[in-house]
Amino acid sequence: MLGERVNLFKMGTGMVRTLIAGNWKMNGLKSALAEVEKITARLAELPDTADCLLCPPATLIGAMAAISGDRLYVGGQYCHNKTSGAHTGDISAEMLVDSGARYVIVGHSERRDDHAERSAYVKSQAGAALRTGLIPIVCVGEEYAQRKRGETAEVIERIMRKSLPTMPEGSHDLVVAYEPKWAIGTGEIPTMEEIGVVHALIRKVLVDTYGMDGLKMPILYGGSMKPGNAAEILSVAEVNGGLIGGASLKADDFISIYEAAVA
Ligand code: PGA
């Protein structure tokens, strides 16, 4: 079984562009844009062999997009599944595009927990994103107790099959982020082997769902990725980048991770 997965990886090698994505969560005031200026200046000196993205709070998307240049993409952390209407406090995919976003994170475990977003809703959010031309980053991850019970593969596959959107005609771009819930913000990470097994499974489900397009979709690892562990995690088969929370808030840390990706 693992052998099959490894072969699948080999088919995909080289076809997937690495993406280093930062998720600022509910952090960042206008003063934090100084970090973005540092990031864009540093990116200009580095190879462009990986993509770089920051997802700030919605209040900063427009201002960040205005200074991000052509090497740093900007994304949202959430979108509603409808285009507009009576949904107080919500933001549509179209609004994110209008503010300068190119990607949107959907189904982050913090949204699933804090706002009871279920996989069926995540699927509809990703569909709304795709219809406006945004690239959705669909997050999946297991609880610590599920890993301990040996249910990780089953849980990940189940969440993926319920959360992955139907691709509208002409859309091919989608990103999946594997984020073990117990690794987010804790400093704990799975072993490299454990990460490799889950990423191989995610690749298999992507290919099952989207055929050849599924070979080109980046699979990010997220959960306590830092400058000190990024190179090792990024060297694992089928890890095509990272979704980085805490370490994306400081330009030096975030750029160190990008450097590991382009080294
Ligand atoms: P962390 O968060 O890097 O702070 O663990 C990752 C995430 O939740 O996307």
C-alpha cells in the first residue's frame, strides 16, 4: 500500500509548485504592514521557484495587496458560500477578489470549531471561491485522540471526501493543507514518516477526485512549522509547502521558511 503511494508521488514529482503560505489568523494591525514591506524586499532577492502567500485578517487585505508587489500573493482566511446578501459580518469570495486576494483558506480547524463550520459548508465555500477565480486552500486534520486510536487515515479521507468541491468548468487550481489539530500552535509535530503517509493519502484522494489535475495540486503541511523544522518537513515526499501561523507574523521567520523551500 505504502509502495503504491510512493509511486504515485514519483508520478507527481516536479509537477507541483511549492507554496509557502502564512496565516495571520486574528493578528495584525496596520502597523504589521511593516513586516510585509520587509518580506517583499527580501523576496525580490530570492529565487522565484516557489510561490509565497500571506492571509491577513480581512481588514488588512486591501492595504497588503497594495504593497505586496508581484512576488507575494494575498489571501483571505474565510469566505461565505453566497455572493452577497443578508449575512451580517460575513465576507464573500467576490469581496475578497475585489480587495486583491488571490487565495482563500477554507475549513481551518479553528473555523470548524469556533463557528461550527462543517465539511459540507466548507465544500460550498470552496465552490464559491472557485467560481470567483480564487484558489481555495482546503484544510483537513485529525484530533490527537483520533491519531492515538489509529484513525488518522480514515478521518482525513472522510473529511476530504466531504470537503472537496466540484471543480467548475475550466478551474484546475486547488490546494489542500494537512493540519493535525494537535500540532497547531503547540510546538508539537508528527514524525516525518507520519507526515509522509498522510500526504500520500491526500494525493491519492486528490487523484481519485480530480484525475490528472489532482497530481498538480499543492499539499501543504501546517502545524508548528518553523524555521528550525521547515527544511526537514519540506523534504518529505508530497509535502509541497507549508501553511504557517505563528512563524508567519515575523518577516525574518517567514522568509527563513521560504528560503528553505527554494534552497
Ligand atoms: P501554527 O498554525 O503554525 O501557529 O501552528 C498553523 C495554522 O493553524 O495554520
